Amino acid sequence: MFVSLFCGAAAAQDYTPTVNWPYVNPDFYDGVLRQMGNKLSKARFNVHLGQGALHILTDGEIAEASIKDVLSVTIGDEEFTNVGGKMMKVLAQSENGFVVEERLADYSAVVRNDGAYGGSNTNSAKGFSYDENYGNYSYLITNNYEDLLSQKDDAEELPTTVQRYIVINGLPTLAIRKNVAAMDGVDKKAFSEFLKTEKINWKDPQDMLKVIDYIVK
């Protein structure tokens, strides 16, 4: 048995993050946080694109959740799970594991207002260098929600990179053939036959669930 989880609000479809708004979603949305000890809490959340940190909006201020206590969070109709200290979007899941997507900012590919490229460049409008602040993955130009929102589009677009993983027993493996074939306990010849028989599409989350089930069996 498996459950598929699809993308969130239609408003997010045309959304492009910026250096001033380095988030997965175009706004903070209502959600439910699940923490260790079966603790549930409601608030407005977003996922920072620096290192997959979970940010919470409380009384007009943005704060970061303590990731060590976080299991997962539902934001709107999207679910994110804690994988090695990063919040990754769940694309599909079964009793044997998850298929997740990690989306991270690529500051080295930022194009400045003056047309320059590269992570060592400076945003002249805000006066900070990308490489200086990228090490602090929670970096924001302000923690005040209204101030940040007002400056959301007053900045360069923030390119992102996307990777997919299968997660078994909490351990992620890049969802590409050579990485999965190299996992402990996987017979490469038998695995190759399985892929041919099932006609596995590595871009299809449902097919990735079949791969997970094959490995766990």
C-alpha cells in the first residue's frame, strides 16, 4: 500500500525564490509540526533553501525550529520530513520508506542586478555578499515577516538545485541507478533484471516505491 503526495497551492506553480526570499514556498502557510514524543503543534511554516531549515512565523517574527526535535511538518497540502537534518518534500511513501525531493539554493549561480555571476559577488542593493552569509543557512536580511515580505521581489532570482532520494530506515540514497545498485545487500545482476522487468522510470516516484519495496523485501 502506498500514498502519493502532490504539489501544493496553485500560487506556488509560478513562484521563483529570490535572494531576499530564499524559501520553498511564496509565503508562510498554516501547517502542523510533528516532533519527538508525538508532540503536535500548529503554526505558519516555510522551508529555507539554504540548508533545508524549517522556519516558523510567530507574532510577526521568523524563527528557526530546532531540527533535532523535528520529525516532519505538513505545510498546506505538502509534507516535509527530516532527513539527516534537512527538511525534504515527500513525493511518495509506503510502509518501507519514502521518496523525497531536496531543493537547495545555488548561490554560486545568482545573477546580480549588474549582470555579474558568482557566489563571491555583492548584492549592491542590500550590501551583503552571498558567500559570506551562505555559511549561515538561516540568514535573512530581516527576521521581521512584514519587512521581509515587502522586500521579497526587490532582489535577484535565486536559482535552485533539485535532487531526489529514496529513504530506507531513515538513510537517504540518491535516486539514480548506480547509487541504488551500490547499496549494501543489493545484488547488481538481480537488480538489473528487476529494473528491466518492471520498466522502472527513475523520474516516477511510484516506480521509486517499487525500488524501495524490492530492496526491503
